[in-house]
Amino acid sequence: MAGPDPRGRFTADKVREKLRFAVEMGLPQDPTNRPTFYFDPPEVSGPTDGNGRPWDPQTATPVSPPTPPKQVACTIEVREGEKDETRFGPFEAQELVLGFFEDEWAEIEGWTRVAIDGRWYRRSYPLTVTTLFDLSFRQVRVEAMDM
């Protein structure tokens, strides 16, 4: 249900504050292990090949400045992936579901990768946006990647 509570009993700011506190409690204490969101490098102007890479990286100029990595509070749900036996041994794909309030999402919209506790994940696809009166919560699926 979107919009303000018609009876005035639900205060989104108070609920958001208490939920945000719980989210912060669930994150690693060491800031270097907390989710850090990374963005693709900026586009460049100048002659490029068919993949959009500049012919001469020394003369290419960025269209916009690079976006520095950012940390925001989010929920982390671990989902065990499919398990399979390969000729190299057991394989288990791992995925996470990250959850964000609308404020945190606005800060990192456009991210492509996230590092959490030394592991790298690729943004996969959005799952849901859940709304209760004026409080929205967005979920995004990420998959483990090799780096």
C-alpha cells in the first residue's frame, strides 16, 4: 500500500529509523568488510573500436568523472545456489539478495559490482520493491564472480 497511512498511526520515518538500526547491526563491524559498491568506468570520447574501447587510451578523454566506490547500509540475504559435480570437483554457485531503503538506493543507483568481505559479486537483476505506506524497500539479486 503506497501513500501515507490514512489513519495516521504509521510513521514511516520512525519505522525506517528502527529498521535502519537493525540493518546496521547486521553488517560487519569492520568497515573494510562492509558492502562497497563500484560503478563502471566513465565513457570516453575519441576514436574507439567496435567494443567502445579507445584506440589510444592516452588521448581518450572521459565524458564524465569516474564515480568513486560508495558504502551504504543494506540487508544481505545469502541464497545457496545450485550444487553440481564437475570434472574439476564440486561446484556451488552462490547468490545474495541485497535490500535497500529508497534513500540508500538513490546514492548507489547505477552500480554494477559490489565487494563484501573480500568477495566480489555482479549485479544480476532487481527482484521486488515492497511498499508499506510511505516506506519503500528494494531488493536486488547479485551473483558471485571471479576477480
